[in-house]
Amino acid sequence: MTGLKIAYVPGVTPGKWLSRWNERYPQNPLLALRYDGGEILARLQNGESDIVFVRFAAGSSPKTPAIHVIPLYEEQQVVCAPKDHDIELHEDVVPLAEIQNENFLDLADYPEAVGGTAMAMEVCSSGAGLLVLPLGVARLHSRKDVVHRELSGVPQTAIGIAWLAPEGDDPTDPVIEEFIGVVRGRGENSSRQASVAQKQQEQAAEARKKRQAADSEAAKNAKSTKNAQKKSGARAGRPGAKRGSKPASRGRKR
């Protein structure tokens, strides 16, 4: 197997999967990077990445005929506000209905060219508006002057793993299948892992060869035994030389 190039959107923490891979396959280390740019799926098309972790609206999928996508989990949404905002009074979840009259910042107004999410969080800290983010992204860009609380009543986002679909009848790269298995929690000896399945196929093929060889040898021995029995029977049934009968004694002449 060879190594893979992995890219992931901000807020994803792939460390456990990378560690698990490196424990199992230390001879094939992964090249992983966080991608803060635009369309991460484009990295698959241009060959920059073999696998990407992509974010999309829950209930939908960016899957296309050219790209396979497996959803992994849905993300918890939070609302970010400047420190001492009223959302701090909520110990658990903030219903959207309670803050719907607040001003909200639009993350789309803060592309990477102007600082991205980090800039949006800075603007949020000034009190200019609230910011809704996935929890992982809020933690990634956490600030001492910004607080966040779980938010209900808003559309959810999901994280999935994506890779290029094989062309024609070509099978999926076994290394990619192996990594997907790691991410999905398959054990090292799971029969669904590509390497284990291949090993099992090789063992089955070797076992078939041994059975065929044994059957062939048994058939050969049975044939030899049968031939030997035929020869032995032929010798036993061959007629021997006939012994003449004893001549009758001639009587005396009187």
C-alpha cells in the first residue's frame, strides 16, 4: 500500500483516525492538511487530495456520478456572541425564537481573502452581530471575548468523507477502502477491511490449491491400488498345468 493525501474542512478533528492508521500501517504515513479555501471537492478533481472530509447541509449530499460520499455525522450548531451577552444566561440550549430579532452576521461575507471565520469572530466580539457556526468551527476559532451556546431551531450541517469514483469497471483503490474502513470504525481484523479481505482471498485460494492437490493425489493412489488389484486377480485366476490321472492297473492273465 502507498500513502494517501487527506484534506479536511475546518472543524473536523481527524487526529484519532490518522493515529489509528499510523498504528496499523506505520510504513504508509498519511499526508493530512486542513483546507480553509473554497470548494474542497475540487481537490479531488485536480489530484491534490485522494480523500477529503467535506461539510454539507444535513439531509443532502454532494455525491455525484464522479464523486462518492459517505455521511459520517451531523454537527451541533452554536450561536456565538460577545462576552456578557444575554445568551450566557442559558445553561444549555438557546432556542432560535428567543434571539431571532438580533442582528446576525453572514459567514459568506467573510471569505478567506479577508480573514475568513477568524475575522467574522472578531467582528462578532465587537458586538456587531451574532454568528452561527458548527461547534467544531467555533472551538477552532475560540476567543476569550466571545462566548457560544448550543442553538436549536436552525438547519444542521453534516460531515462526510468523499473520494473519486473509479472509472468504468475499475475497482476502488484498496488503500482508499482501507482508510474509509478505519474512519467508519472497522476493526483491524474486520473481514470488510480491504487488506483483510485480500488476505482471506489469498488464503482461500491457497487452501483450494492444497485441496485440489490432495484430491489429485488421492485419485492417483486409488487408481494405482485398483490396477494392482486387477493384476493380482489376473495372476490368481490363471489355470495351472493339468496333472494326468493315474493309469488303472492291468489285471493278471489267467
